[in-house]
Amino acid sequence: MSGLERATAALDGAAGAVVILSPNPMHDTGGGQRSAQLASEFLARGFAVLFVSHGQVTETVDLGLAFSTPRLLEHGLHDISHGEGKKAMRAFVAHAGAFVITQLPVADWLPVLSEAHRQGAIRVYDLIDEWDSELGYGWYRRRAERRVLVQSDVLVATAPSLARYLERRTRREVSLIPNAYNGRVFSRVGAHERPVDLLPGPTAMYVGSLWGGWMDWELLDALSRALPEVNFVFIGDHRAEGKGLPANCRFLGLKAQTELPRYLAHATVALLPWKDNAVTQATSPLKVYEYVAMGLRVVAPPLEPLAGIPGVVPCVGLPDFEQAIREAVGVSVPPELRQRMIDFTAQQSWARRVDALLDLVNTARSSRTEPTLLSRIRATLGW
């Protein structure tokens, strides 16, 4: 079946059509990234999804994950620039009520935005990270981002600092839509069998990427030596990170998102061992929502996107982190805090995030108001 035939079949009878430009393929990082979560929610609602990845798989381990559904098409960015991939893209953006979500501001994506505009599809720029940093090394170009901003009908950011950044650049309204958690996966209800590779005893657990310069390995070394009775467990693709850490630090490797609840259910406290810098202050850590959904207190630096989340204990320096972990090991989560965590996560599902996106798309479609000439000039000049 050709790409166009697959697109036609996926779109037939679909509730809607969405094209997502993601940093990586859908199965990367265990299938837990924001773009994959959004795609899964749209698919659950009967949408047809064209999932376009800018890069390749970043992990060194292949978990064999596959998302097999007739309404999902997955392509690399280069695939949709010609041939059957281009025909599939055009079919998607021409579908009634279609919209495009851009998560990476790259020049190669501009033809898709132009085609979407010609077909009347709404274009959403979803800023998920501080790209003018190590995260965008090698591909980020401020000029390309300006052009993406000019061609976007809706602006969304996942963290307050990112929203402020977009507002400064465009003088336009920006909607804050942080990350969320998947309630179909992360639930404290029911029994979770203890994984065989998880040692007994109090456990401080981190789930996520280990390679970034934002990881505070010096802090982790000091913490694990100060708390030898605590198991420090890291779940994520482990290469050579954390060399020289003591024996109570264990790396369990990359896990599929669906496996994580078993591990988190048997953890004592969750960790966010990040440095406090421009990159982390601009990050909405998806993992924190999952930690809290599993009833775990979270020891973390004082990051703006985490402010007000029940169960998050802001810590500055070794003494704060050590004290917070000791308290978590010594005292279970109080009933009042547990209830606040339950109430909080009830409002933080991907279903609600998708509702918010659809509201913005529908509002933009009903108004069809293009950015003013002045705002376009400002965006182009980077004011």
C-alpha cells in the first residue's frame, strides 16, 4: 500500500487529522515523550495522526516498541518532502479540520506549514524546550524559528519562561500548556509486582535521560555517600554516566513507559537531580507528574515549572536534598498531602491537555485571524 493509500485509509471516517513534528520517533525514550503522549491521546479519540520525526532514535537500546494502529502514520522529516510521503502529508493537511503541531523550529518544516496554510489547516507552535542551548546544538537557528513563528496561528509553551520568551519575540498571546501524565498507565490502584532487579530497602528513584549536562552528578555522589542505607536507582539509557558513584547507586537501563509504574510503586522517594540553570528552568518535567501520580514525594531544585505541585520538595544544595530524603524514608506521605496529590493529578491528564489544544485550534479556526502586520514584522526582526 502506498503512502497516499495509507493516508487515505487512516483519514477515512477519522474524527480529525493532526500532523505532529516531534524531536524523535514515537517509540524513542520508551515511548514516554510529550509528542508520543499527545499522539496517543489523539488516536484514542479517533483522530488520524501523521507523526513526523526530525531526528533518529537517541537510545542505545532497542526496546522493540511499536505503535500499530491503522490511523497512525510515522515518517521521518525527509520522507515528507517528496514522493508518497509528501502526498500523505498533503492529504492530511487537506482533511477537514486538520491542524499541525510543530515542536521543532526547523527550516525543513516550513513547506509543511505553507501547505497547511494553503489548505486552511491551523498551525500550532508547541515550544517544549530551550532550544537555544545544548538541546538544539547543531540544528537550532534563530532565523528559522522566526519564520516558524510567523507561520503559526497558535503559540503554546510548556513552561512559564518559554511562554515569556515567545511573548517577547512575537508580541502575541501565548498559552501555557505544561506536560501531564497518562492515567491509563500510571495508577496507584491495584497491585504492582516488585521488579526482580529492584533491591529491597529504601529507594530514591530517578527516571529519564542521563546524558544531559543538566544532571548534577556531583550532588548525587555526595548524596549517595551521605545516605549509604538508601538505594539510588536510575532508570534510563545508561552509557558512561555516573562513573565513580558508590555501590548503592544502581543503573537499571532503559524501560518502556508501561513498565515504570511497577518501579515507582516500590520507590520511597523520587529524585530530580538537576542543576538549576536556564535549560531546567524552561523544562516541564513530564516525569514529575508521573512521580506524583504514583504517590511519591519529589526532591528537586526550585524550578519555576514545579512551583505549587503538591509533593514536590524544593531543595538547594546537599543539606536540603539529604534532609528531604531522610524525611521521606522516615515518614510516609501524610494523608492530607496524599489527598492533595490525588486532587492535583486528577486535573493533569493528557486528555485535559488535548482538550486545551483543541479549544485553541477551534478558536483560531473560527476567528481565522492572521497575526497583524506589525506582529509579523516584529517576529521577523526578532523584537
